[in-house]
Amino acid sequence: MIYLHGVGHFHPENVITNAFLESLDIGTTVDWILERVGIETRRTILPLDYIRETKNARPWETDSVRLYSNAQMAAAATRLALKRAGIGLEDIGMVISGSSLPQFLTPPEAATVAGCLGIDVPCFDINAACATFGAQMGQLDSLKPEKTPPYILVTNIECPTPSTDYSDRRTAVLFGDCATATILSLTVPSNKIFAGCEMTSKPTLWDKAVVPRWSYFAQDGNAVQGFAIRKTTDSLRSLLALYPDVNRDLLYFAGHQANLGVLTAACERAGIPPERHWHNVEFYGNVGSASVPCLLSEHWEDLCPGNHVAIAIVGAGLAWAQMM
């Protein structure tokens, strides 16, 4: 059992609208984007003028123009999470980070986050692309509680826009930047818990969604979308069978925010009504492993005694995770 004490999120200020993408003259329109992915806006750490002028033709140069480092994004999310948890930085005894696209090959991104926060604690990364949050919770759930510090900070930092080709209408419309921070404990009780987590993968399909070093995101869109619908639906059905006593009127669904159509299809197949489906992909795009903790953060004040949240995450690898 993992006790959840606080969650925070941070989005950079720069907004990529569909009208902005249409203005790039890459063969896309506002209606085309909405019809295919259901995304209206997304956030970026890149200056909009830079995207307009270069279409990000040299992704290896983006570190010189980005508005925030990954660590700064995580630090901003952490401040909100700490406030909600009612603790201070001095209470954090470990930092675990994860990202589909860490800013540095080495050191671990968790070290850069802890350094930005000014704390000296054990740090390491757990990465499983968009399924990273599930992998982090699964690993925490397997630890011996007596061997862990009272409070653990888990961050998910995703800045895919520097790896996005803004001359390619197929991928330019998909991604946004976001960081999240989650305060957890294996020993200090709270009124919110993760009861269980299961994660697995099918690495024989690893090449269906990739970002080569110093290059752009690329995927087999049809294969990935079909896989995502199947695995999200399977995960939801599995969770509903695993927890049959959960009051369905108090059950909500939070899935990986890649495509609103995929999420809606999975809800219809698993019997989740629209009013209990949490989503924000239409406002922020695909923010990778930060998507589910961002939803939890947005709905933090909405969670009441008796509520349950079914979580299903699918990502590159191809990996998927489910938790309640």
C-alpha cells in the first residue's frame, strides 16, 4: 500500500493553439486537428517565435532557447505538492524521477531535481516512457517500508516539444510540456492510497514509438493507437473485476492523455460514463508520463471519502500499467 500525501503540476506559459499550428503552413487546419486528435491547445517550454521561424529544424539547439530546465519544471510542481501535503523540503528523504525524454543522459534527472530544490538525499530514475508513473508506483509498492524514508518525492517531467518536428503535421499537433510531483509514503498514513499497481510490456514492439537521439518522435500511428485502445480497455475491465465491491457511482477513470478518441473508446467498451471520465488532453496535449499525475493534481480537491480512481496507462516500449 502506498500513501498519497500531495500532488502538484506545472505547465509552462507558452500556449500552442491549433490556429498557431495552422499558421505554420504545414498542411493542417483547426478542424483537421480536432477531428483527428481532439486537442485544442498544448503548452511548450520553447518560444513561439522560435517554433514559427525554425519549425524546430535543429532539436539539438533547443537547450539554448528553452524557458525552463526539466529540473525547474519539477521544482515548480513540487512546491504545490508540498503545500498540499503540509510538509517541507526538509521532510523529503528520497527523490525518484522519470521522463520519456530526460534533459541529460547523466546524471539521473532526480539528482538535477534535488539539486534545484537544494536537498541532499538519495536520488535515482525509473523510466518506462509514458508508462513511467505506473513503473514508479510498481517499484515503490515492492520496497520494504522499513527501509524507506518517511516521505518520497516522485517527479515526472515531460518536455517533448523540443523533440517535435513542427514541419510534420502528423506529430506537430500531439505534444505538450508538463511536470508533476507526487509526495508518497510507505509508512506515514494518509486518507488517499494506491491499493495496488501492475505493470507489464511487450518489448518485441519497441520500435512502434521512438525518439532517436538528437532526432524527432516517430511512431506507427495505427499500430500504437490500436494497441492503446485494447490495453486501456483490458486494464479497465481488469480493475473492475479485481475490485468488484467498489461503488461504481464513486468510480472515476484517469488514463494516459494521448488521444481523446482512444480514451473515449475505452470508456465506452468498459462501461465508464462520460461524467466519470477525467481528461485534459484537449487542453494540454500528450504530456507523456506526467498525464495521469497531472489529472490527479487537477482533481485533488475533488477527491472525497469513498472515491476510487481507476488508472490505465499505455506508452512506448510498448508498456502498460494499471492501478487503483
